[in-house]
Amino acid sequence: MLNSLLSRLLLMTSIMLISLAFAGGFLLQQSFSVVQIKALKERLKVHSYSLLAQIDFQDNTLTAPKTLSDHHFNQPKSGLYAIILNENNQRSWASISAKTLPNFNPSPIIVGKWQYSRAANGSEELFIARYGVSWDDDTFNILLIKDMKDINTDLKDYQKTLFILLGSAALFLFIMHFLILRWGLTPLKDLSDDLKKIQDGEKEKLSGSYPKELRSLTSNLNHLLKIEQNQRERYRHSLADLSHSLKTPISVIQGISYKQFISNEDQQDLQTQAGKMTNTIRYQLQRAVNGFQGLYINRVPIRPLVKSITDAMHKVYADKKLKITIQVASEYYFHGDENDLMEILGNLIDNACKYCNSQVTINIETSENHLTLDIADDGNGIPLHQREIILQRGVRLDTVEAGSGMGLALVKEIIDAYQASINISDSELGGTCVKICFNTKIIHNS
């Protein structure tokens, strides 16, 4: 039960309301009792003044009429009594109602001062008001006595009424607090429901209208969800890219395997391509976990990498009798990850060789702050209106040749990571020219 936030709040609310009800009831009961006693004192004072007006002192004797104006004094055990005691605590006079009452504990006479006490007469609880008076040289205590039966009855009735009212108020407040908590905690329930929908695949992010206290939480959760979605997307892309990247080495190996006799050179090619496959698998798995690591700066010689790729292309597309022109100086370097450059050049050169008639040119130039890669072919080219969409993942213009449509999309992802640019245009050979420009200043500063 206490695993529920609502239950915890309601438990604390119940304890608070019960405590307040008991404390409030006790204070109100005490206040009511004080008011009742105060009112009783005032009534007894009025009776004393009336009694003094009817009593006379003559020849050292108190005289009073047989019956007093208030009929309660004239009835035995009426609950209202009057007694006058002398300084020796002996009765000088008593009302008819007080004939059977004792004199109670003696109390010194203080003229002109009221004294109050309580006493018991059997099962009867009495409230006693004493007032000291003086006639000539004699002093007396006037005792006005009232039983507490009516007051106790009123107090019990008040307690019952108070219990009902406070109980009803506490119940009302509990219900109202329950409704307020239900309403106030609704955003948390909505958040839980939205997370369940995300878990079930019905939603991709938290899109509800949440109060400002939860917006930071939902924003952070959406950020985490975005990271997780990107991670899953990266896994999916990396697996597709891995398959695509292994295509060329596998093609080379397959071409060699068809030969009846394998020369030492072919064996060396097999080892080279197997090594490339191992490096490619390692690179793609690393990228699946960490994303592109292109901004870790290395100086990668460009010409040996281009030569390695073109040698493989000659074997893969041996039937085309390719004429590949390489224009790259041996002192040119790529500042980044070697595997990234391998992916870029491998995909672009492979596409050029696949769709050319026979000629491919690779021109790489550097300046103070730029590195430019130009790969051109003499194929049929790419229509102008299709040059943007072929950079999208999975999009292929050629449905005849085998492929997955991942190559240029992978190239685009890598160059975006390097803040580079890619441009597709017509080549001087009549086919397609793909130009990539790296801002080496940005790469170094990163």
C-alpha cells in the first residue's frame, strides 16, 4: 500500500487531520467548559445579591423569609443551595433546599472576595461559590452551591455535537484532499502512461502537456530517449554499412577463387582483402557503439590508400578493362580516421568503376585550409533532379546492378561528421563527378 505515492500522502493527511481534530476538539471542549463555569459564577453572584437583599441582621440574629424569590431554594435537593456560615463555620442560615447538605470544608472568611471550589455530596458533584460579608462586628461566608448535573449534561451534548461536526469536517477535508491529490498527481499518471506507450512502440517521445515542475524531467527523458533511438539507429545503419563495406573485399576474394591456379600475388591479395575485412568489421562495430570518431586527428597518407582501392577495383571489374587515372601527390595526407577515408574513397571509387564505361579519374588536391577529392567517370551520369535523393539511405537509381543503396548515404554521414561538403556534377569525361571538400582548419581546431 505504501508503495503508492498517493497512499503515502493520504496516510499523512489522515494522521494530520485526526491529530488536528483531537487537538481542536480538546481546545474547544476546554473553552466551552470555561465559558460554562464563568456563566455559572455570574449566575451564583446574582443569586447572592438577591439573597443579601432579602436577609436582615437584627439582635445578632440573621433573619430571612421562609421562601426566597427563586423557587429552587425552596425545594429540597433542587440542585441550587444557599448557606450562610459564621466565622466558626457554623450555620447561621440555610435555604430549604440545603437542609441536608453538610457545611463542607471550612474556609477563612475574606470579606468582599469571591472564592470558588468543587465538592462531592455522594454521587452529586457540586460547585461552591463563597463570598465574605460583614455585619457590624461579625463576619460570614455566604455559600451559593449548584450541582454540576446540568453543566455536565450540556458538556456531553456539546462533545457529541463537536465530535459529529469535527468528524464530518475531517471527512470532508480528507475527501477534498484526496480529490486534490488525484488531480495534482494526474500528470505523473499521464507520464507513466506515455512511458508505457513508448515501451509498447505507440509513441516515440513524451509529447503531453506537463506542468512546469515536470518539464525538466520530461525534457531529460526525451533527451535520453533520443540518445537511445539514435543508438539503435546507429546499430541498424552500422550493420547495413558493414554489409556494404564487405562487398568489395568479398568480390575480390570471389574473383580469385574462380581461378584454377592461385599465384603468390593472388595469395597476397587474399590476405590483404581478409585484413581489410577484419579492419572493416572492427571499424563498423566501433562506430555502432561510439558513432563516428572522425574528429580524432591522425595523418593518413592518401596515395597508398587510393592505390590499394584501385588495385582491388581492377580485379572486381576486370571485364571492363578499367583505365583509372590517379592524380594525387605522395605527400598528401588526410587528417582524420583512416577507416573513414577508406569508406569515402572505397564507396566513391567503387561507384565510379561500377557505372563507368571504362575511364575513371581520381584527382586529390590540397590547399592551405582545404582538401578536395574529385572522382569522375565516363558513364551515363546522374540526372540533375536525382542528385540530392541518392544521398539518402537506401535510395538507389540503378535497380539492375546488385546493391543496397547504402554507399553514398554512408559517405554523406561521414562527411557531415567532418563538417565537409559534397557536390555531384557532370564530369568532363561525360559521366558523373563527385567532389568532396574538407575544411582542414575546422578539423584541426576540433
